[in-house]
Amino acid sequence: IRNLAPYSSARMEANGGKVLLNANENPWPPHGDDGQHLNRYPDPQPVELVEKLAAIYGVTAAQTLVGRGSDEFIDLLTRAFCRAGKDGIVISPPTFGMYAVCARIQNARVREVPLRAEQDFSLDIDALLKAVTTTTRLVYVCTPNNPTGGVVGLKEIEYIATALKDRAVLIVDEAYGEFSSEASAASLLAQHDNLVVLRTLSKAFALAGARIGVALAAPEIIDLLRRIMAPYPLPATSVNAALKVLSSEAISEMHQRVGLLCAERDRLLVAFAALPVVKKVWPSEANFLCLQFADAQLVYRTLLAQGIVLRNVSHYPGLADCLRISIGRSLENQRVLAALSALTEVV
Ligand code: PLP
């Protein structure tokens, strides 16, 4: 266990008055530093960022951990809770691929409880709970779910967390939470110490390139994850970018843009559904739509040749011939719509 004293030589340097000869750093800032003190190691957990995020999600700083995207937390949670060859996780496919990828890297078992394809891919809660055994450590619920866009209500999350008490940790991945009208499961953390809520600044906050993920959980779980994290998970440049997007002005701009994207998503849902080439489109509370075609490969390749890149999700169980379309700017969305409309005679 490393000594994780919350000091930062970058912060000490910014405050001035210290002779910093303790970390084998370069005394001079690099070319083009712009006052960021990038010659100094950053905070292991940047206090100001952690406190801001805790306030936004309505939890305490002790319940908050920042890392390299929610991807890092999926990996850390698997390593913290699953013994190789012994323990396992439960997931509901089609869902985000990293849960199973991290489990397999750790040689943990993966039990799959499919979403109900006949009911717009809703979560089969009874089947999910029945799949939990004495060796299950983690149960994942992704809401809104990637790649289907469906949500699980707060009451259902609470029911699952209660049912899993003393049995397994429930991980609620809310990467697309800002695009949904459902309340965050973070409000349940005070009552449920077997709950982890994952948030990210990659989507609504437009910071995918900075790699900032947030884990919200009981302080005991946060401590556990912190002990197995890399010493300095977040580059100072990313922390600085995150602090900028969390100013009140930036947050109201984010909400405006989320509103625009949601309006575009709902407009496109109707427009896509009316196209003969589209066999099915599912309602979504995220910043993407999942569409089914007669021949997804052909649609994918035809649009790619026009410079329009979609995500082929046909390999997911239940999503044969499906493509996922992220909601872009209006003009980009219009191009997709026009390209799909023109396909009517081809496919
Ligand atoms: N969780 C879900 C459901 C996602 O779709 C993604 C990325 O697409 C992630 C987590 C990873 O997000 P991050 O950029 O924070 O690592």
C-alpha cells in the first residue's frame, strides 16, 4: 500500500515560497507551459476537482474518485473484487463491451442475462438476480444502455441494490446519464454500501480526449480502488480541462448542448423510422440511436464510402444487422439522413 498523502508539488509551486527538491522533478517548466507547472507531478487525487464533482453528484468527497475515464474504473473494480479463476460478474448483453473484456483479462467468469429483445431491450431483473451465485462479485447495469439506449428506473436500481446486499456489488454505469430524464443512482449511495455509480466527462461534457472518469461509492470501496490505482492517474492538463468544463457557465452551456442533441435524437428517431430502408429503430435516452437494416454491412460500407462513419454493432447478441448512429451536429445528422434516404432503392 503506497503512501497516498494528498500533496501536490504543482500546487505547492503555484502557491510559491517552497524549495521543491523532493520528487526528482525538473526545476524549469517545459517550453509552452502557460503557467500549468507541468514540470511538477500532479495531485494523485486533485482536491478541487474531486470536491466539485462530489458537489455536482450530491455526495461527499470521500465517496468520490477520479480516474482515466470510466474504463479505468471498470478495470479496477474487476481487479479489486474478482479473484482469477474463482469469481465472476453478471452482465446483460447487448451492453458495453468493457465489462466482459476486463473480466476475461482477469480470468473472471462472465454470466450473461440477455436484455429482453421483445420488450425494447428492457432489463430482466428477475433473471439477473437469479444468475447471481455465491461467487458473483460484480453485477453491471448500464443505464442508458450502450448500444440500445434504454434506461433502468431509479426504483428498479434500488430494488436490485437491496436484493444484492451482502452478496455482490452493483455497478451502475451512467456514462450517458446527462442525456436521460432518469435521476442518477448517486442519490442511493447513502443507503447502499454495495453500490458503485460510474460517471464520465467524456460524453455530455465533451472531454473524451482528456480521459476523466468518476467513481461514486461508499468510502470503503473508494479506498480499495485508490490503493490499486496508478500513482498519478490524471495528467495535469486533463485536470485543468476538467475544471474549466465544471464552471457554472460551462455547465449551463453543456446543458444547452445536451438539449440540442436530445432534440436532434428525438427528431431523427421519427425520421429514421419513416425510412423504408430502416427495419427498426429503438427509443433512446442517450446520444445515439440503434437502427436495424436488412443488410447492415451494405449500409455501413455504402455510407463509409461517402465519408460517414457509423458503428457496426451487428456482432452483439440480439442486434443482427444493426448499426449505432451517434447524434452529431444538425448538418452531420442531415447528411446521414439524406444518405439513408437515398439508399431506399439499393437495399
Ligand atoms: N461506459 C459506457 C456505457 C460507455 O459507452 C463508455 C464509452 O463509450 C464508457 C463507459 C467509457 O467511458 P470513458 O471515456 O469515461 O472511459
